[in-house]
Amino acid sequence: MQPHLRSRTLQRYEELGRLHLLPVLGRVQLSQLGPQHVREVHRRMLDAGISPTTAHHAHAVLHRALADAVRWGMVQRNVAGLVRPPRMVSAEMRTLTPDQVKLLCRAAAESPCEALYVLAVTTGMRQGELLALRWSAIDLARRNVQVTGTVTNVGSQLLITPPKTARSRRAVVLTPQAAAALERHRVRQDRDRDRLGAAWEDSDLVFTTAVGGLLKRDQVVRGDFVPLLKRAGLPPIRFHDYADVGTTTKSPTA
């Protein structure tokens, strides 16, 4: 599947196979594989407390692999198609209200990631898109941003890759609040660059590590976002579970 999948998706396929499929099926001869083996994969995953959604995804990977095996004449039938996969369960999003968003933005005023949070709640840009954002993609005079990439973890590597779909490559309108936060952020970043001199990594990235490099998602979430929620007295939520305060974009967010 490597030529056909994005690197992060390929990594997820590999993880599902290595962690959940091969421990059950690895010693079964392909010609002997039956529905009972597929059901055993489901049972072990669910008994281990793994979510039905993850078990559903593992089933889909197996189904896709066996579909190739059928096409290549290695097996006569796709036994995964004979077994109903676990039903996916949608996690309920815990979103912030507009008043809570204001609390979040006020609490973030002293954070080096203030502009990141303001852009998140006013544009709907996803975390990976924000971390991949470059100054060259921002026009503060016209108050717009071009979304052209996203940060992706591929194994131990951190890469900027193109958006997943053409629809995700878009122009986003900035509110006056977001433009002002970016102006303040640029002043802080210029100060850091002057202070560090040659030690600064000049990447053109808007949101960076202390020396100008790519930020990891976990660095933002665990290092800043979770403590920020506590300081603001807000309930624990995932990064993407915020309330959009109503900025217009030229095309829908991904």
C-alpha cells in the first residue's frame, strides 16, 4: 500500500497489523484462515479494553489485505467479509461555549502559544495546519492565510506534508483579533531570534520550539494547552474540541 497512502496512514496500517493482527494470525497458514480467526482478533482486542472503533479499523486493514490476496489468486475468498466487524463508537465532543472561549483566550494572553489558540478558535484550522504555518503564507494587511501544509509524525520523524485533500488547501480569513495576536507573536519571535543569534533555526515557521524548529503536537497539548485549561478553570477537552466563534473561510475546513 506504500505507493497509495499518505505516510501517517501507512504508519497506522502497520501499527494495526503489528499490534493486533499478527499476534493472532501470524502463525496461521493463509489457506487455513477462516472466519473464526477473524472473530478471535475482535475478541482479543475487545477483551483487552481496546475500543470497538480501533477493532473496526483493524478489521478494515485485514479485509483490504485479503482482498488483494483474492485478486492475486492466493486465496479463494475474503474471510474478513464473512464476519461483521465491531461497530464503531463515535466519541462525544466536549466543546467550549463562546464565553468559555473568551476565558481561554484571556488566559492564553501570556502564553507563547497565544496566537495559535486565537487562530484555532477563530479560523477552525487544525492543529497540524497551525504547526505547519509559515509567515510567508500570511498576509496581515489583507488579513488572510493560505493553508498549504500540515505537520505529520512519521515514526520518529516530524514532517510537513501537503494537506490530505485538495479541499484542505484553502484561504482562511483572519479576524482583527487573530491578526493582532499574530502581530504580537511576531514581535516576540523577532525578540527571541535576536537574542539567540546563530542558534536560531530560521525556518519561517510561525509557531516553533524555543530555537525556531518544528513543534510536536504533544509539546503544545501537554506542555501548554492542558495547563492553560486548568489556569482558565475550563473542563478538560481535546485540542480540536473548541467552539468556532464565527470566522468566515473561503472554503470549509477539513
